[in-house]
Amino acid sequence: MGATLLIIDDTQTIRDHVKQIVLEDGTFDRVLEAGDGMSGFKMLLAHEIDLVVCDVVMPGADGFKFLLLKRRGPPEVQEIPVLMLTTQSSSDMLVRTLNAGALDHITKPFNESELLARLRAHLELRRSRNELRATRDHLARSQAHLNSVIEAMADGMLVLNADELIENSNSAFCELTGYKSADLVGRPFQEVVADFDVLAMTGVRAAFLKERSVSGMTVTFRTANGKELPAAVTGSLLQGGGDGEIGGIVLVTRDARDLLSVMQGESREVAREREETQKLKKERDALEKQTREQLDHAQTLVTQSERLSTIGQMVASIGHEINSPLYLISNCVGSLGSDVTKLTDMILSLLSGDSEQAAQVRAKVEQHREAISGWLDLTNSGIERLTDVSHALRTQARLEPLPTRGVDVNSVVREAMVIAGGKIKMHVVDTNFGELLPIMCFRTRLGQVVTNIIVNACDALMEKRARLKQTSGGVGTYLSRVLVTTESEHRGELAGALIRISDNGDGISDENMANIFNEFYTTKPAGEGTGLGLAMCQKIVEEHGGAVSVARDEELGGARFEVWIPVTGGSVGDIADGDMSEMPQEISPL
């Protein structure tokens, strides 16, 4: 089923323009319209709508009134994302709309491609949230089904925690022993076992020795009325959080007063039932673990995606805003230098006499011309630096629905170094760029990988300098260095580009090296790292059919990261094969 867009704007031409754009693009197959916030809110209640584009300034109920009504609406209405349209591009207006409940903000007059890109991104985020909700519902249904299976078991069941305290029991165990389920929760297992029973003295874990499960045990329970009840018990250990850690114990019990007949010939039906119970428990444990991991991973990706999308759009906008005044300043500085030269030449031509006073004035004019020329050179140097930063921001932060052909990897690395300029300027940076074949890739994602690794190298160098100051009272002769190189490299039959980033920090320990690409694993202090940076880098590189690795650099002594990307782009090349006509081509900066 297609998506539905609601457009709220008091201007018919704006509504018609947005409607035409999204219908021709095919992202939405139905578009509804409203002329003010109140009418839009009523349509929101009456129809199934996936996304809203709303003007800020409207007669009657404006955009902020609409957002207020939406926040007070039903939960399913509150979750619908809203993109606000406004003629104001100030950060105050952006903050107001976001605080009011909008998910995004775009300035009129808007760029059609930018509007479509943002609508597609927010529609995909909404679909991801719906999938996450469906997964949660599936987990709840699975848990309910498991509980019903446990309650339907003919055998009794006890669940103990790692300290052998009773956490849960089913109806069959309570009927067998006469206890109420609520009375058992939190009690030590030894309290429901006869004093002479071995498990009352050794605890349940002793019965397992080195095995994960045991069967055929006979345990004498103490019933609620104080009588002794022999029962056949099968036990299994539950896996805890760490390697080899015990998270709990499951005990399946059966009245053993007819144990003789059971031992003489247990029916195949009972054996199948026991086997099925164990199978269901294992499936339950595996399903719970898998679903929990998927939920945590999906929630993390959705949150990071929303934050990075908004930040990336703001950074790209800043890059564009800087570019125009930079171009103006550059032209003005060039014209100013030319005019100063002409003016000084005119003044010197008027002072062509041989008098001492004329010579002194000529000397002063030359002196000031040299000073002005020096200041203009410094200004041009600053303009070049800002131009590099602006270009890097615009290329590294843009949205990329499709991979780009003919990407120059060396340019991507240089832009990453510009982005990380605030970090690398503290260290000596050496580069050696080789001749590389153009590759197909998501340019901004590859730039994100290189930037992340360079920033990590700089952080490692600062940590070593801090350690040297603390232990030795100073850094001594230590000179922090970063080496960035690129070269062509074939792996099997595939040609590719190899990016190598090394440093002379303390390096990475064997323990950290084994876990460094795991999600949420970080060696940085609390609050300074999420543990997602290198995990995300590895995912991006593998999506391109490449590989990322880390080792100790034999020359510098610190860490060395290597990123290899095939020329064909791996699986991203399959995306491009779907529509080669729409795939962007690498364009060199002017």
C-alpha cells in the first residue's frame, strides 16, 4: 500500500506545487490538502496519513497551533512526522519548530530535490518505527504463548535465579506441593526441600558438575502441609550475561510415587512431551535473545539516523551559506589588491622628483604598499582555508540516495583531513597519495569512515601526551605523528583502493583489538564515546564489499588502520545497477 501526504498551507499555489512534485516523483500515491491548522488536524483524525508538510504562518490556526493540537491528539496521531515550511531561515525559528513538535524544517522558497530527499528520509524513518513496533508486539505475543505453554505443562516447573531463589513456578508444581505461586517467589530453594535431601545441603548447582543439564534426579520436596514428596527432577542451567556465567536454573518436576512404573516403561508419548518441552524452552531462549538484540540494534540505528540526518542537513546548509560570501570576499580582495597597485603606481609617478622630500615620500609609499600586500596575502590564505572547509562540509554532509560513480578516493581523504583539521593541527601529519582508479561508492559514507579513523588516531595521540605529562612531568622529545597513505591494491581478481592511517600513539592492546569493531564497545571514558563509531565504519565498508582491519604499526609503533574498497563498490554497485541514469557522477570542485 502506498503512502499518503497531507499538505497544510493557506496558499493554493504552494499546495499545488508540492502536490505536483511528490506525485510525479512517486514517493506518495495520495495527497490531501488543507488551508489552515484546524482543517489539517481534522483531516489527520479522519484519514490514515504517513507524513505532513505544514506552513508556519497561516490565518486562523497557524502551524504552531496545528502542532499543539497534534500533540494533544491520539497516540497514533502524535507519531505522524511533520515537516514545517517557513520563509525564515534563522536558527531561532528552527529551534521553535523542533521544540513545538516538528521533526524537520525547510525554508521557502525550497529546492525541489531537497524537499523530496527529506520527505523520503522521514517516510523511511516512520516505516522503520512501525517495523520496530511490530517486532515488539511479536515479542509480547511470543512471551504470552510461552507462558501459556508453561502453564499447560503436565509436569511441574520451578525457575530459580543465579542465587537459587525461586522466581517463578507453574500451576502443576503448585498443585503437586500445595504452595501458592505468590508464596514461593523469593524463597530459597532449600526451604521447599526436605532437610535430609542432598540438595538441601549442597545447593542445586552441585548437581550439575560441569554439565549444562542433568536428568534422572530424585528430590524430596517438603509440601505446604509439611509432608515429604519424592519427585523426579530434570534441570537445565540458563546462560547469563558473561562467558560461562550462570543466569538461573530451570527445574522440571514429576511426582515420583509411581516412579517404579515410569522406570519400567515410560511411554513414548511422555518422552516426546518432555523432549518437546526442552525444545520449546531452547527456542524461547533463542527467540528472546535474538529479538532483544534486534530491538536494541534497531532502536539505536533509528535514533542515530534521526540525529545524523538533522545534523548533516544543517552542516550542508552552513557550507552553502559560507560559500557565497567567501566568493564575494575573494573577488573584493583581488580587486582591492589590483586597485592598491594602481594607486601606488600613480602616487609614485607624481613623486618622480629628485628632492630629498620626494624620496622620503616614495619610500613611505613603498613601505605601505608592501604592508598592504602582506595583509592581502594573509587574507587570501584564510579565504583558501575557508573555501576548503566549505567544500568539505558540502560534499561530506550531503544526502546520497544513490552511490556515486568515478569517485576520487584521494579527494575524499583530503576532505576528511579538512573536516578533522581541529584535531590534526596538534600533530605532525605526513601524507603519501598514490595513483588510484576511480571507484563507485557512497561518497559521504566513505568520508565518514576516514574522518572517524583520523579523529580516533588524534585522540589516541592526545591520550599518550597526557600520560607522558602525568608520569614523566612532560612529553620530552616525543613528537606525535599521523601518517596517511593511499595506494592501489588487488585482492583476488578485484582492483581496489587501500587507505592506511597510522600513528605513533600507545597502540591498541590485544584485548581491545579483539573487540574494537563490536557495537557499544569503547575504551573512552564515560560520556566521551558511544562505541558505535568503528562498528558503523565496519558496516559501511562491508556494504561496499571492502574490508577494514587494525594492527600495530611496525614503523611508528602505534595503531594502523587499513580500509580497502573495491573499484566496483561491492553491494552498492548492485543498487546502482537498478537505474544507472539517476546515479550521480563525481564532479571536481571549481
